[in-house]
Amino acid sequence: MKKLLFLSIALLSLASCSNDDDNKVEIPTVGETLKTSVGGPNQPNQLYLDLSAAETKSVNRASWDLGFSSGSEFRVIINGSLKMAVKKLATSDITLSQVADANVSVGAGETLASNGYVDNPTGVLAGAGAGIGTAIAEISATDADNKVYLVNLGFAVSTTTPGVGSVSVDGDARGWKKVRILRSGNGYKIQYADLTSTTFTEKTISKDADFNFSFFSLVSGNSVSVEPAKTKWDLNFTTFTNYLNMGSGEVTYGYADFITTNSKGGTQAYQVLTSVKTYEAFAKADVVEANFTVSATDQRVIGANWRNGGGPTSLPSIRTDRFYVVKDAAGNYYKVKFLAMTNDAGLRGNTTLEYAILK
């Protein structure tokens, strides 16, 4: 009989910044299943899963706004789970009054990816803008080159109860800020203010080599704990700002029920169709190393591909014709398949998966 491992994370209060408590359970073996939750159909949380330890960490997705890379480049990401968007201004003077720009937003048919208002969803930080790399340009060592950014803070977590099987993820608009980021030694200095303010707040943020990013909240004015250490997670369950080709070019588009891989921490993955090999029959000898290549530069290999999107007369559902092979940073191999995207009451934001280590 299969042993069911519950890693459900209770719905966090919107006032809560994060929950640093890890949930540790027995490491799964063949045929065991695991239930995860991002808090139900409002999907208020981001959940990080470490396959080798069967350990999760959950944080409220509205607890952070900016992530400062700990790598050699000085790159800053925005919180795509809230549909944040930014626009570089012509000035480097943050004391100048600014006005909101409704075009700086996320939405299919409205915002071209080439506008460069959001981070490239592959997770690759390098790039020169126009939808490639981070929306905020690499922070220059020359202060005068670092411009002010108009920042749309996106949407708060919704509190509206949707119909069974549906989601409601976008709440009230969170407003706007203006932000300028400089280097500070091997770290960062952030200046931020309300749009019409002639003064600003300044904070310093250090790099931490154990983590992919150091995170900061423009709302609280504090650094916050978000991701686990970069060697301590493999998959992230989250809402997500993606690019979508609508036939006339890529536009920005918000997804619920999205799963990214920890490509920066060394996690790799690829998809296997059951017409090629069934999940039950797949063994370590079937792993094709070359198939991991795409995931080295794209965190969306699982993405929304594990589910059907639904339509006007149908709800989203699991795709049963595929599973995934995941290789963690320590060189362990796993096969992962998704069994359900709702709980027993039919509520979204509750995913059941099965995974096994390949030996």
C-alpha cells in the first residue's frame, strides 16, 4: 500500500511576511505520494520543495518585492508572482516627482514582452533589456549610470472565494514606487520612495553566497527570508508571470499553478511522454543526460506543462500522458508525476504528486 506523505502548508495570513519553519518527513521511496499546498484557490503562498529531504518551505508571495542576486553579476529581479512591472526612466535623480504609467503592467494582449517591463521568465538574468534578462538593467559600478525605475507593485493576494475548481489570485492593486539601485562594495544600495516624494529611504543589501538571492520588501522596508539556501530546494510552486505568444508576438501573461525548477542552484529536469516510456517502467538506465540541457537556461520545463489549461466549458486538469525526470545539484535522479491539482473538495492550489528516487 502506498504511504501518503502530507506536506500541506496552512493558509498564511496576508499580514504574515514568511514562515521559516521547514516541514521534514521521511524521504520517499518508490510509489509514495506527496500532497503540497500553496494555500488554496487564492494561491497566497510560494512553496519550495527539496526532493532529497522531502522538505518544504512556504512564504506569503506578497512578502517580498525585489530579489538581489548573490552571483557575480549585479542583477535584481522583481516579484512576478504579483504581476509586478517596472520601467526605466531617463533620470538618475530619485527626488524628482513621477507619475504612474498604466502601460507598465502585465496582461495578455496589452503588454508586449519586448517592452521589457518584466523579467525574462526563463530565469536567465543576463540580457540587454527588450524582454531579455532582468527588467532592471545590471547595476553599474558608475553611480550616474543607474537610472530611476517606475515600479508597479502589482496586485495583493486576492481574498475573493472563486467557484470550485477555479482560482482568484489577483486582489487590489498595490500601488507604485520609484526605485534606484546602486552598488555598495560587493552588495547593493537601494533608494526608494513614493512617486511624488522629494525625499527617499536608503538601505544596503548584502550578497549571501549560500542563497540565489537576498530579498527585500518595499512595503515593510525590510530584508525578508524567501527562498531556502540554493542547495536546499528543487521545485517552486507559485503564481508566475510568463511570456505567451498570442499569434502576433509574445505578451506578458499571469499563470496560476506554475512550477519552476531551481536552475540557478543546479536543479535540472526534462519531460517524458508515457508513449515513450511509462512512469512505472522508467529506471535510472533510461535517463538521457542530453535532455537536461534546456533546463540549464530555462526554469519553465515543468511550468504549466503538467496540466491542461481548461477553457470556457472545462476546468484545468492534470495531463496524464507525461512525467518529469529531475536531477538535483547533488546528482540524485528522480521521476516525478502529478496526480491531482485539487484537494478532495475540488479546491485548486492543492497539488498531489508522486516521486521516486532512481537508483
